Amino acid sequence: MTDATTADLAAAVGEIEAQFTRMAAASRRRLREHASSVHPDLTPLGFALLTAAQRLGRCPQGALVHRVQADKGAVSRAVAQLEQLGLISREADPDDRRSQLLELTPAGTAALAGIDTRARELLHGQLEGWTLTEVQQLRDLLTRLNDADLTHLEAGSEDSGAGVSVA
């Protein structure tokens, strides 16, 4: 790879990082808005757990910890709040009394119904004017990025261009 190509790649990756930063900020803002639309005291973590519980169905609390990649204690406190608000039910796992099984209540399902619709409408609005091919390409690239093995970053690799090729 030439120095110019390396510099161009570094610039492009920097631009991608900037766009991810913008997306993350917007996502955090929407998460706070969605949480408060369910209940004024609901935290963003509580909302994330609520949506994860919706996707996973009846599941052990540990599955939610894994899904949202949050601290066990923070998840436990947020689940207690969700239970207190009547959005999640919790019961002992009959196969493992040390584990709690969680499930959305009808009130939890209803609370998320309107938000799912608004979120879909927002995304459709953002993609308005895109061709089907462009939407599919975005889907494929995001899937590829999310599925990528980034263990070299976790291992502390200093080569920020590792695994990236210039076509």
C-alpha cells in the first residue's frame, strides 16, 4: 500500500469514526426520549433492558446482562425498577432456583408498541429517497461490520489499518 493510499484510508476511517460518534449521540438522545415516554423515571438502561426482553422473550436475567453488556448490579437495579413499574415480571427459574426468569408484562408490551412504530417511521424517513439497492448495501455493510472479528483491537493491536483493504 502506498503512503497516499494509507493516508487516504486513515482519513476515510477517521470520517467513519466521526459519523459513528454522531450516530451514537443521536442514539443516546433517542434512548433517553423513548425511556421517558414509557415512564418519566425510567432510565435508558431500563429501556434497553425492556427492548432486549421483548426481543429475547422469557429469559434469565443473565441473558439480559449479556445482551446489553452492562454491569450485573446495574441490570439488577434496573430490572427491579421495571418490575416495580409493572413492565416486567420476574419469577424463579424452576430449573435453577438461583436464576430469575424475566418476561414482559402486557403493560410492558403495550409501552413498547408505540415506540417500535415511531422508531420504524423515523428510520423509513431517514432512508427516504434511497434506492432498494442502497438500503440493501447499507444492511450488508452494517452486518459485515457487526459480525467482524475485532479481537485484534481487544488485544491492543496498534495497527489501526489491520484487516482493511483499499479497493
